[in-house]
Amino acid sequence: MRPSAPAALGPLLLLGLLLLPGEATQKPTPCQGCRELVDKFNQGMVDTAKKNFGGGNTAWEEKSLSKYEFSEVRLLEIVEGLCGSSDFECNRLVEEHEELLEAWWLRLKKEHPDLFEWFCVKTLKVCCSPGTYGPDCRACQGGAARPCSGNGRCSGDGSREGDGTCQCHPGYRGALCTDCVDGYFSALRNATHSVCTACNESCKTCSGPTNRDCAQCEVGWAEEDGACVDVDECAAETPPCGPQQYCENVGGSFNCEECDPTCVGCTGKGPGRCKECIPGYTKESGQCADVDECARPEKACARTGENCYNTPGSYVCVCPEGFEETEDACVPAQPAGEEVTEEDAVRPPTREDL
């Protein structure tokens, strides 16, 4: 049974709604589409520039090339290579404006050599010339030659969109991007140019590049003898780090780093900077080193016949293979069903057993 029309359309409408946002973000603006088409056309002109030149009869080739250079044959080759089969927007533009491209190629190219300016700006009116913006292609703030004083981007520059306001580069502010933000100073300023340069890292505001040019010190720095110098937070009376950390001073701040695992408190990185050692370790040549409990004169293992194995910071006691533990000795393992006699319990393992 066929579903009713509304039931069949429901999933399709839902799919369409899900796809629309992705398509909207991927679809280029009219100006972007036009600019991309012109870029491809110009590349096609480059790719076909020396076609029909094979060497040999130079006079004949120059005559032939002259005819080919402005021919409809060359135009057709360029147009056919503009768009991929899956580039629907590009194919739509070519199909819609093929006659305009042909007119420019055959009649208007010499008078209007800039295809972008003639096609996208003056004919289709989807773009503006560089340094202009909006529906009427008005000059950007600061003028079309150097929008935003060369220190920012004009909103809508080169398109029929935007409002012409300046979006300043880092370090600049103001309607024309001629003023410096905090952390930068004016290295050059005249009627046409403004250059802002970053202050020294120790300065919040400054008039020059060194730590002596600070008007105000940055956080973590303090004024001393006319200059902003780093505050050593690690030298504070109350340590800023935890008991199992050491303090590392850096410019304008500090880092708390973890002590070596063998340390109980430390003054720096590694086992050689421990204040004390954790149990199972002892100071040797200034470093916390593992204590080999099994090598001591006194026996580490309490049971008779038990083997001692050293481990980092400790040791383990294990009966030899074929023996089993009792309360105070390692005794030969008994077959199932047999009981351990009192004599077996006190008899130590033989050398072969160990």
C-alpha cells in the first residue's frame, strides 16, 4: 500500500531541514562565486597561452598563434575547463553568463583588460573594487588606497556587503586603527602612517621597548630602581606550593612542580634535591637511593629457608619452589592427603631445594 502524500513528504522535509544549514554555510556569496570563476578563467588563459606553439616554422606559428590567441576556439577550451562536473554553482554561473564572457573575450578585452573589474564589479555588480564596500561601493574608513591606515581590515572590503568599519589588527585600536592598545607603544606616527610595537613583557603600559620605559608594571613584576623587575614568588616567606612540590620562578609568575617520588619534600627536580627520603630509601652521595634490605647482615625474612628479593623501596620474602609457608619456616609441599609432621616443619630445606 502506497503511503499518503503527507506521510511520504514528512521524512523528505525533515531531511531538507537538516541539510539546509550545512548548504547555507558552504554556499559562497555572490562575490566569492564570481571571483572564483574569474580566477579559474584567468588560469585557463595561462594554461592555453602557448598552445599551438610546437617549434619549427616560427613565422607560421606566430601567425597561427595570433589567430588562436583571440579565437572562439581558445575561448571554448577555457570555458570547458572552468568547472568540475560536481561544482553546481560554478556551472550555473557559466551557463547564466556565458554570453557576457564571450562578449568580453571577443570585443571588450582590450578596452577592459581586468576581467574581475568589468565582470564582477561593473557588469554583475556583485563585488566592489579593493578598498570599497557596500551596495554603492563606498570608500572604506581611511580611504580606498590604505583602508584602516593599513592596520586593520575594512568590513565588507571588496564586496557589496559590510558597513566599512575597521577591524583592527592586534595592538591597534580606534576608528582608523591609528592608536595603540595597552601593552603597545607608538613607534612611528605621522600624517599617513601609525606603527604600534609591543612593550617589554614586564610592562602593562609603556613609552618604549625596554623595562625602563614602563609607565606601569605588569602583574608579577615590580618597580625597582626605575625599572620593572620580576617578583620571585618562590622566595616568599610562605611557600606558594604544596609540601610535595617545589617552586620554579618564571617571568612574571611561578610554577609548582611535583617532587621526585623518592622525596619527602624537596627543593628542586630529581632525587638529588630531596629534603628527606621516603621509607625504603636513604641518602647516598647526596641522592635518595633504594635500600637493599636483603643485603643487610641481619636477616630481613623471619621464616627459616625463605628467600629475600629486593624491590624499589621494600623487599619480599618467598619460599622456594616446591615449598610452602608455615608460621615460622618453609617446608616441603606435601602431596594431597598427607599431613605435615612436626619433624618436617622444623627441618630446613636442603641446598638442592633452595
